[in-house]
Amino acid sequence: MEITEKMVAKTATKLSADEIQKGKVLSVKWTPKLKYAWDNGPAIGRYLAELKNGKIIAKKCDKCHRIMIPPRMFCELCWVPTGEWIYVQDTGIVNTWVVSYVDWKATRLDIEGGVRPLTPAVIEIDGASKGMGILHHLNDVDPWKIYRGMKVKAVWKPPEERTGAITDIKYFKPIK
Amino acid sequence: MSKRVAIIGIGTTGFRATTPDVSYRELTYEAAMKAYLEARIEPKDVDSFVATSEDFFEGYSIADEYSPDQLGAVLKPIYTIPGDFIHSLASAYMMILSGIGPISVVQGLSKASNMLTLSEMVTFAMDPIYNRPLKESPHAVAGLEMARFMYETGATREQCARVVVKNKRNALNNPYAGHGVLIDTDYVLNSEVISYPLTQMDISPHSDGAVVVVLAEEETAKALCDQPIWIRGIGWCSDTPGLETRNWGEAIYAQMAGEMAYKMAGIRYPRKEIHFAEINDEFSYKELQHLEALRICKKGEAGPLTEIGGTEINGEFPVNPSGGNLGVGNLYELNGGLKVLEVVRQLRGEAGKNQLKNMTTGLAQSWRGVPTTTGTVVILSN
């Protein structure tokens, strides 16, 4: 620390944020243009196609008998190809959730100004094996009244707006 | 070296320009399943796994996290090397020798077809302050090197074109290769100029695919495998990256990686003691430059040797019987995997119409591509 202080005193120039923002400090900027189109493969491909149909599909491992979502072509634990496709429900229970005051860019939401906090949750889907679920948003519910084990159901986009994406489900909402 | 390590299983999907029918997960799963079947093991028998991936190429930050499932490596010791496949092979080799356990698995993957801005991605590898603002094509970097290499060694465009003709012809007889074609040198010389002297046909087209290798220490290898392929030497090296300061004529990185591997293998005269080689040929001239760096040819000799057919399958020193990167494809991080795959197939006598005769030792060499000066070498014997 002492050495750093001596170096700063002898050689460094103190900078203000203003000087950096006005470009008085030389720097190089580069915005990468990185674009991808990932091949989904048969498992994720079918999963997305079924979401577009308003359905959730799973795949079963014939060895450990897990009914897995998202579906996969092989069981990562048993190391065997998976078996039959099985439709599961669009209902489930909350495994874990959070009341978030920041969005995915870490920008603070204007909670005091009336913006509803985000409530991402992991939902264990009915019909799939224990622990198998979907990460999604909860809505139509007071963020502070969500509880572990709460029963929820998918709220789908209208068919004409679906694109074959996880966002074809708008969010999950509580049911009795 | 007190212990020896062998390749006891190898699996691949083969290589194609696009693979829209499968995700990277199924690609790796297929290669892994074939490798494990060959090695007569299950994932539970594996002591350590090494995956190979580059985040920008995969399109994920920390792509490591997506490696375990398709290798059967969930809750097992695994890490990812953002380098060449042969870097990962070296890492797995060291893990066995250091006593982590007798069996190690190496994985490599290419989904190059999923990168829509491939050229931008390579440009992104250049220095952001000195080089990127100039907005030069990555192929210009290869062209600069080709020009200097030709000047220093007397290699000609015709000799480089012979490399393309040979490798693309070899690829026609390799069932795993996706870019085989019968052409002549005029076709290469008259193809579209990219960065003169580099033309379109001097550049390897990209491919998708996966390779998985199972390594085992000597006792385990002999117990499980009738035809173990022994790792006799392995080496890797990186030169200074500066486009301003590097040696443009010679591939010093390949030379040093080669010498490291030769020393380990006890090889003094590579041309005599090694019988064939799989050499990085992402650009046609690289095959010639790398052959000279590895002392398989003297400086200025690789071009003439190629011209008289010395590197053909029936030549004095066969080079890239697989079809190389020019005939099989540019696989990025997996490029070393393609080379190792072919050397293993040759040493086991499984190379079909491209099978070489009377050989016991082969060399696989890779390069990290433009704009890098990083190379890897492994020497294998049956």
C-alpha cells in the first residue's frame, strides 16, 4: 500500500468522472457483433414445438423412470437414451422464488414509484418427476404472499402470438 | 517416464458443414458413447474428464457448465480447457500420471455452423488497441503470413495448391470428411482471390462434429484394450501474439511444441522415426510451414516434396491422409481432435481406402488458428 501511494504521488494524475465521460482520457471502444443460431436438436426442438401448441412435453428415462423436463435425448445420470415422450400438466407448485428489486441488467426497478418487483420462481411441474421444473415468472399475485408449495398454472400467450419459445408461457399464476 | 498412457477408445460423429438435426449435446453424446463402448467402460469408471470449448465459439459465458451431462460426467471431476483438443489431451495425460486415477476422458466439439458472424468472431481475437481499429480481415493476417513464408522459403502458389488438391482428394476416401472433392491445381490457383496470395480454395471451410477419447494408464489399458495406442510424447507452445513483432515466416510455436514432444518420446530424427503426420492445414501454406517447423522437412523443402508427391498417401512421408482441415473442415478447438482421430485410425489399421502400410508411429499437430501463434503436438505409436 505504501509503495502504491508513493507511486501515485510521484507519477499519477488524478482523474474525475467528468474527464473520462468527456473523452479527455484516451480509450478504445469496440462493440462486438456476435450472432448465433443454435441447433436445438430433437429434444429441445420438440419441447419448443409443443410450447407453441400450448403443451408441455417431457421425456422418460426407462432406467431411473424419471419423467424429465426439459426433455433430453439421453439421461445424464443413467447414461442411456431416453424413452417415450409424455405430456405433463401446465400446473405445478413453487419450489423456490424470490422478490427481486433489480432486472436482468441489474438495473434497479422503481418500486417506490409503483413498479411491481419481479418474482422469478422454479415451478415443479405436475406429472414430471420430483425436482423437474420450469424457471419462469410468477404474476397475478402479491409478491409478498407467495409461499413454498403454492399451486400455480401457466398463463399462455394467445396461439397466434406463440413463437415456439419458453416465453409462449407469459407467466404462472396461483390457482386453488 | 515411469508410467505409460494409451488411448483405449475413440469416438466421433464424423464432420459435416452443418448439423441442423442435433444440438451440441447429442453430438457429444454420440461421440462419447462410441468411445466408451470401444474402451469397454462406463462413465462411472472414469476418474477425470477434460472438455474443450471456447465461450465465444459456443455462444455461452462459462460454457464449461454445459459440459458434464453429455459426457456422463455429472458430479465427477471435470474442467474445460479453452484451447486446442491436444491441450486437453495433455491435461488428461498429466492427470493420469499425477495419480488422480487410471482413466481419463477428453472431449472436443465444433458447432461452427451456429456462429453467424464467424469472421467478426475471429476479428474479436485481435488486439483491440493496435489492430482492431484497422478493421483488417482475419484472412489478411493469413495472407500476410503466406506471403512472408513464400518469400523466405521459395515455396510457390502452385505448391500450396498441390496441398489443397491432395487433401481434398484424400478426404473423398474418408467417411468422416465433409469437404472432399477432385480438383486440379489450376482450379485452386484460379479460385476467388481473398488476400493475395491466399485464394478461396487455400482456406479450409468450417465443419461441425465431436470427438471423445478415453485414456488409460498402462495396466488398465492392457486389461481393457487389445490395441492400445500409446502417447509417446506431447508438447505445446505459444509465441508472442503481436502482429507487429511475431516471426511471420516460420511457425516457431510448432517447432517448440514439436521439440517438447520429440524430447519426451526420445525422437532425434523425426523424418525417420515418425512415419506419417496429420498436420494443421487450416490454410494450404500452413501444411508446408508446419512440416518445416517440425523438422520433417528442411526449410524450403516442404513445397518441392509436395510437388513430387512425397506427401501423398503412397508417398515417402504421407501427410494428412484424413484429408486434413482442407478436406475435413476447420473445427476450431476440435482441430487437434481430428488429427488425433486419424493417427489412431491409421495405427489401428482402420483407415479403409486411405490406410497406410508399414508404419508404427504418427504425429498429430494442431494450431489455434488466426490470429494465434499457439500450437500443439502429440506423437502416438501402436
